Amino acid sequence: MNLESSFKKAFLIFSLFLIYSDLFLSTNARLKNKDDANKFLNEYCVEIVNAIKEAYETQIIAIEDKDLKQFNEQAVWIGGLSDVYSKLCKK
């Protein structure tokens, strides 16, 4: 695992923590019911899809620049995000 990959994973975890904190500070940082849990999960899943879209757009630029290293790094990132999405977000 390279430094950029580690940074991306740490950034995702930190981002998700910030989203979680912001979303639930007003509710005492606890999910009160299934509706609250679904709301959080829906927002979490949207953030994952946004990250996938950004990585895909980076891949397009990388392939235009013939930067296969960057393209492959984004592919790994997309793969990890897709794995999380498939486990938590599919209904």
C-alpha cells in the first residue's frame, strides 16, 4: 500500500466522520430510530457515489494524459468504494 492510497483511505474515514458528526450533533450523536439510521445511511451512500464519480473523472483525465499509474490508483480506490457501497447501500 502506497502513501497516496493510505492518505485516501484516511481522508475517506475522516470525511465520513465529519459527515456523521455534523448530521447527528443535533440529535445527541445517537440514532433514535430506524428512520434516523436510514437517513444517515442514505447520505453516507450518496457520499460514496460522489467519491466514485470523482475518481472516475480523475481516471478520464489520467487516460487522456497516458498516466496509467494514476489510472490504476483510481481503479483501486473505486474498487474499495464499490465494495463498501455493495455491502451497505444496495437495497
